[in-house]
Amino acid sequence: MELNLSNIQHFSVGDGPGIRTTVFLKGCNLRCPWCHNPETLSTQPQILRYENLNKEEICGKRLTVEEIVENLLADKCFYDESGGGATISGGEAMLQADGVKELAEKLQQNGVSVFIDTAGNLPYDAFKKVNPYVDGYLFDYKTDESEKYARIGGDLSLIRNNIKKLIGDGMYLRIRIPLIPDFNTHKSELRNICRTLEALGVNTVDLIPFHRMGSGKYKALGLTYEYENVTPQTAEEIEEIKRIFSKYFNTTVE
Ligand code: SF4
């Protein structure tokens, strides 16, 4: 089977424990305006033109599961030494659940730990296929308000149900919360997020402070980045948010 991907990034940090290789799959069913991987949203190949570097890159290729496994196994000694492995991300990795299942199964057979990075906005059937072959999920939770999820194309009740079902099925879950200025960082919403996640049985949360590292890719794709002039949180603001979450969860800041 083939997977549609944008990139394979070796020596990733922040995509799960230890040294990892992250496979970025193409295609996403959400449209978060702060997204820092805009090249992964479309399923179609795209050209990124970096005019300042006089460089062009084609983003989007289909590789077989065997080709991806061979690529990932090249770093097996680093995974073993660091407690790392592979992370399948995107875009929305779970939109290619059949291929992801096959990839995760083959990696598992080769003794490689697999995490999936997902926004969880799709029916649970996809997770059921993949669960037996993965060590856990890095699961985004972006807002506690249905209307705001709808604005980016998501269904909050579906996402909450998936969290509940994954925990009920004994899956390891790290909830990741992107801290997006003027979207989800008002204290009242942060407290609501904490209460909802606690009620769903979550115990580990990773906070992802806002950054603009994807900005150059928007330019290279000829797109406008709505968050171009938005200021990242200060260290003090992040500490304050962490204090709120730490009352409920084992909390880390990525
Ligand atoms: S879910 Fe992730 S990849 Fe998809 S648009 Fe949002 S931030 Fe980007």
C-alpha cells in the first residue's frame, strides 16, 4: 500500500518521547489559520518557491509502506538508545488510516515504537484499525467551544467522544493544546478545557506555545498567513497558563 506524504523528518524533537523520525502525511480535514504545516493540508502535490533562497521544492509524493519502513529503520539505533521511535503526523494522519495501520504494524514487527499525531476529527473506526499497532496518540485539543471548532471545520462532540473512547480502550494519550492568541487563551476557556479534559479521564497535557515558524512556507506557497503579525506568548504568560493546567494534569510545555 502507498501513503501520500509531504516529508520524512529525521531526528525530530517534540513529536513524542526520545529521538524520533516524523512522517508527515498530506491532507487535512481542518483549516486552522495558525497552522504551521500549510504544505500538508492539500492532498495534491504543491510547489514551494523560496524566492529569497532562489529555491523550489515539490511537496507531495507517494511512497510504499515498505519504502517508508526502510527509510525509518535507518535510525533504529537512535530510537533504541533514546526511547524514541516513529511519529506519523500531518496534516491529519488518520485520514489514511489503512496505510497508517499497515505502516505501524510493520514498524511494530521491527521493534519500533509508533505514535500518531492527530486532531481526532474523524469517526472512531479509523482509530480502531490503528490502535493495536501504536504506543499512543498525540491528540490535539484546540478549543472547548463547538462554534470555534466548527469555524475551523471540526466537530467538538466527535473529538471529545474519540478522546473518551481511546482512554476507554486503554490507549496512551498525550493531549496537545496549541496556545493560540485570541482563540483559546482566555483564562475562562483554559479552565473550561481543563474541566472537560479532566472529566474525559485525561491525565497528561502538552502545551504548545504559539510560534510563526511556518510563515515562510505560506509565502513559498503564495498564501497569506493570517498570523504573520501575531506576537507569541511571553515566558511569563506561558508559565501562568502552565500553572492553570498543572492543577489538573501532568503538564509539559513543548
Ligand atoms: S489540524 Fe493540524 S495540520 Fe490540520 S490545519 Fe490544523 S494545525 Fe494544520
